[in-house]
Amino acid sequence: VPAVLVLGALLSTVAWAVFAFAEGGPLSLLAIGCSCVPLALMWSLTYRFVEGRRASDVVGAFLGSAIVLGAGLSKGFGRWLLYSGVSPWNVPLCAALVAVPAFSLFVTLLGRTPPPTATVFKSPQSSLRARVHDHPWPRMHCRRRPA
């Protein structure tokens, strides 16, 4: 149930931000900031899930490219739907009918990624910082933790 509440809060934040942004005026700058909060939250939750796994770099690269390419692809798909004769009021529904199965597929694939290694669980720090401190880069001054 908490995941449903978080998703509902994210969607309502996006809806209100889009509404205020569409109105223009002094609220548009605030709406742009509010619309970035759900994106940052989803990025951090997803990356925290894959952090420390063997495939975390690959998943992070795909996640970053999906955010960059997603806006252009969704605009292009929406434009194609409009030119295909779909009513402007039905374009979001048709786009969601395509996006939700793809989203479900990728969440299922993300759940099948190999689990984090045992060293991540032993570290008192987050996995990323633990790797940096255990294997310092050349010319990087950091204190090693006692074993």
C-alpha cells in the first residue's frame, strides 16, 4: 500500500505542476521546479535499487538515456497519434496503453538483475562510497578504513 501512495503522490504532483505550467504567468517557474521533484525521486529510488549490483553501470546508463530520449520520443509519438486521426483528448490514453506494458516489462527485467554482492552488505557506508574508499583512484587522497 505505501508504494501506491507514493505513486499517487508523484502523479498528483506532476498533474498539478503541468496544470500550473500550462496556465503560464508567475506560477510557471514554480511548476517547472515541482515537475522535477517526481523525476528526481524516481531516479534516486531506481538507482538506489540497482546500486552495488554487477549491472548497475549498465542500468544507470539506460536510465540516463531514457530520461534524455523520453521527452523527444513521447512528443514524437503523440504527434504521430494526432496525425493518425486520434482525438487530442485520447492521445494520453493511447500513449499510456503503449507505455504501461513497456514499463511493466522493464520493471520485471530490473527485478531479475543479479543481487548486490556480499561486500555491499558488510560495508557500513553506501556501496558506491565503499568501493571508492576500498579502491582509491590514483592521486586521490582518502583514508582507508581499518580492516
